[in-house]
Amino acid sequence: MRYAEAANRAGYPMLAYALLNNGVRNTFRFPDSTYDGDTDQSGWGPNNYYPEPFYLDGRGNGAYRSPWRNNGGIRGRANLKPKEFVDENGLIPTTLQDSIRIMEKHLIDEAALECAFEGHRWNDLLRIACRMEKEGRSGGTFLHESLSKKYSLSGISMPDYSTSDNWYLPFVTTN
């Protein structure tokens, strides 16, 4: 999950999509390749691969067996339906930034399911909210949308997350 998030933020949302859904071998297939060995490798096409550390080789034909040949993706290993690479309106992203935001949402939702009850959720939400603040978007709104259902179901009033001052526990010094 963290590697997929890192690949996404580094500008490779298609690689994040592969790791989240069906794996490298099932996502990066280039049917127009003249050399069969070029298929199943992460990149934009045959002989145009992602740089290290995002180059993942999923080939496993014949005697050559690459390290990523059995990767089935996070959702694929549980036979879950792949997440679609569309925004909330059902539109295919047109820019790299839109693609990164869509994959970020899919990854944070999947992390909530994958790491349920392990104590990682607040750290994930806070990391995304801080990143959104740096990009000029509202991290407080993101936290409010992500946590409002939890507070309404528990009957507890929701804290004010509009400013980042309320995102951390207070640090009190004693003299």
C-alpha cells in the first residue's frame, strides 16, 4: 500500500493502479510489442519503462522468472473487482494531477479496508491532509469528510478540523 502510494505521488499513477488492482503482469501488457519479452514490464510501452525504483518486471515465461511475476495486486489476490480509473463523476482523468488524485482516493480507501483495526488510519488521513494543505487544497475538509460518519454514528460531536492546529495532540511543557 505504501509503495503504491509512493509510486502514485512520484507521478506513476498507472503503476499504483497496477499494484492496487491486478498486479504488474496483468496490467502492463503491450499487445503490439514485436518482442514478447517486452510485455509484462511496468512502463509506458515496450522499451519505454519506468525508471528505478518503479521499474517492475512481471515476466515469467520460460526459464526467466522475474521477481514480480506472481504479483496479483492487492485487490486481485482476494479476487475483488478492480477499482475503476475514473473520478467521482465517472470521467476518465485527463491530466496527471487528476490521475494522481483519483488513485490517492482509491489507495486511502483501500488502506482503510486493508488495515482495519490496526491503528494506522489516523496517520494515513493526516499524511494525506498535510499533503493537501501543501498543494493548496483543504486538508481540513478532507478530514471532515473522512471522519464525519464515524462521529455521527457514535453520537460524539466532531472536533473542528478546519485548521491544522487541531490535528495533533496538544504539547504542554512544564517548567
